Amino acid sequence: MHFDLTDLRLLVGIVETGSITAGAEQVCLSLSSASTRIGGLEKQAGIVLLVRGRRGATPTAVSLHFPNDYLAFSLRICCSMFLQQRR
């Protein structure tokens, strides 16, 4: 899986504001680009992160833990790579 910090900041912004448009503005993306990035996150992770509706976007239970889980996973990989290089 490949995610970058912009993707994660976007997801957090959407969850905080309840709006894809507002979340996109927080990370300086167009609505189209934000929607594409969220769709990519969902596809790569194999989970639905947001329920989209007329009144905005609502996070799924899984999406509330997703950024933390991803960061913990990334940290484990980085530590493992560092330890392998030292051998």
C-alpha cells in the first residue's frame, strides 16, 4: 500500500469537518483531486472510509482508526529497515 501524508491529512480534515470540500481546502486540493485521493485510499486499503451523502461525509468506524494504524505500521517497517541496514 502507498499513502502519503497529504492523503492522511485529507482524511483527517474530512472527518473533522464532515465535508470533502472543506477537507480538500485544508490541504489545498480541488474537490476532484480530493475525491480521487480518497477513492484511491479506499481501494488500496480495501475498506470504505467515508459514507458520502447530501449533507457531507461521515466517517466509518474503520476510518477513525485508519491514520493511527497506518502510522504505526509505517513506523514498524522503518525500524525494521533501519535494523537490517545496521547488520
